[in-house]
Amino acid sequence: MKSIDRYMARLIAVPLFSTLIISAMLLVLDRMLRLFDFVATEGGPISVVWRMLANLLPEYLGLGIPIGLLLGVLLAFRRLATSSELDVMRAVGMSYPRLLYVPFLYAAALAAVNLAIVGFIQPDARYSYEKLRFELRTGALGASIKVGEFTHFPNGGTVRIEHSRDNGRKLSGIFVQYADKKGDWYAVTAQSGQFLATDNPDEIIFRLTKGTLVNKAPNFATPRVLTFTSHDLPIALPKYESFRTQGSSNLEMTLPTLARLGHDHHADKETRDTSRAAFHFRIVEVCTMFLLPMLGLALGVPPKRSSSAIGVFLGIIMIVAYHKVNEYGMAVGGLGRIDPIIALWVPFAVFASLVLWMFYTIAFVPGGQPIGALERAASKAAKAIGRLLPRRGREARA
């Protein structure tokens, strides 16, 4: 690569990866609070939160990568324009298409990454996430016993623990009540105890130390009371249903699976429509990546003698709004009201035409500025606000 290309690569890399990291962190933090609450409510181990967040990360990157690429290119050209470096490059004969060489390399590489994410990684991650939610709700991740509360097992047992130390390996202040199918009833209190695994996967041993056991049975005239130093209490674990197989929704299907179902004449019409809509939605999102370098250039170069950042906000609004239009098109196409090709590729053609017009205006029209009108309107609004604020300040002092 030439020195100018290496320079462009560095300018784009910093905002690109910064945007990816910041957006991922914000989205993860927003979901993390809800996941901690969900896991605590279900009584699961805290470590499962990190596994669930890891499975959600590909979904966040599906939108974060296009936004990162757009902001990377936009801010790079904005820096070149505001520091007059862009004027020097243009003066020595470098055209805008030549300056887009490195941005298009970024777009090609990130489009391949995004295709792998939305086409193959995200469906598997989504299935793993739903599986973890299922295991939390059913308790399949382990015994869910909350300290200081009565925990009821489906087989009739009740356990209450006052204190837990060493990650649940040392329990104290224990109460256990259990009734079997024969009519025998047990109530046990113990100073301490711990759960032990057995060869039987459907049963665990609760080893209690220094406690009292009360046993009542139909053939006992009075309940028996026993004091023990150590006592092993078997506890039967409830039976859990196995989680469903992958592919119950389009979010869990890879691109080859969607393509196959979309043209499977043995499948029902709803399955074909939803599969085709999801397939074209993912392909359109990937193809949009190749429009972002031109959009970033058109929005990143402000008019002369202007330092307005309206192009940054407009770029984010455009890419997010277009993503929502695609989601709507996928929903309508999945309902069978419009062919998914029309519902998704027509908006793409409109968006592509707008981006190409903006790029042509700034690159080939002398003095062309695609957002010049917005820049002038924003400048007038800022001046009006500036004149209004001092006037109100003088009126307040008077």
C-alpha cells in the first residue's frame, strides 16, 4: 500500500473500532442489568450471565459493524476536510474515487465478516441463548436454592438455608421437610451440611451434620425424634424436558437452510415466505456495506468555511432508519403480502440511488454539496438561537 493508503487506513481504523467497542459495551450493559435480574429471579448461577451475553454479541455486531464502518469513513474524511489535507490531496490530482480505495477494502473485509456473523454465527448463538434461558427456567443448570427462603421441589421436598459460604459448598442453619409416596414424613434441622453428587443422575445426597430428625409414619403412634452427628438425606431431582431442536424460528436458521426452505415446495406457504424474507433481509444488509464508503464521504466533507457536524448525525439516522425499513420489509414479506424481493430490494435500490447521487454530487459536480441545504439551515438556526439567548439574558437582568 502507498503511504496515502496507509494514512487513510489509520484514520478509518480508530473511529471504526472505537465505535464497535463503545456500541457493543452500551448494548451489553443495557442487557446485562436485565439478565442479572432474570438469573437472580430464576436462582441460577451468576456465571451464566456472561455466557448469555457472549451469545448476544453476534446480534449486536450485526448492526454495530455497518454503523462502525460508516462513522469510520465519515470521521476520517471529516478530519481531512477540516484540516485542509483533503484540499492538498485534491490539488495534487487525487480524485474522490481514488481516495475510496482503502474504505472499499474495509467494506469488503467487514462485509465478509458480517456475512459470516448473520449467516452462520448468529443463528447458532441465538439458539444457545434460548437454550440457556430454558435451562434457567427449568432449573437444569443446577439446584436453585435461595438463601433465607423456602425452596420447594416438585417431588414434595422443602429446603431452607440460613447461610451459604464458599460458593455454596458450606451451608449452615438448615431445615429440610420431605414426604415420600409411602406416607412417611420427615423434618430435619441441622447446623451445617453440603450437597454431594451420586452415581445416580436423578438423585443427590444432602449430608447433614449435628442436627435433629423428626420422622412420622402411618404405623407410628407418635413421631420419632433422633439426634445425629452425621446423616445422609437422599433427595430425588425433578425430571426436566429436553430443549427443542434448533430451527424453530428464522433467527436460528443459517443462510443455506433459509435458501433451501424458501424454495422447498413440500413446505407450507408461510414457511417459504418467512424463510425467503429472512434470507433476502440478511443479504441486503450485507450488500448495504458496499454503499457506506460513498455515503461516509458525502456526509463527512462539510461545505467550505463550515465545521458543522450535521453529517455525522444524519449518517446515523439514515443507516438506522434504513435498517428499520428493511425489518419492516422482512415482516411484510414474511406475511406473504408482498414478494420478499420487492419488499427488500426496492428499498435497497432507492437507498443506493440516493447514496450514488450524493457521491456524484460531491465528487463530480463543481462546488457540489449534497447536504448543503441542511448545513445552511442548521447554520441559520444556530445563529438565531445565539441571538435569542443574549436577548433573553438581558430581559432577565432587567
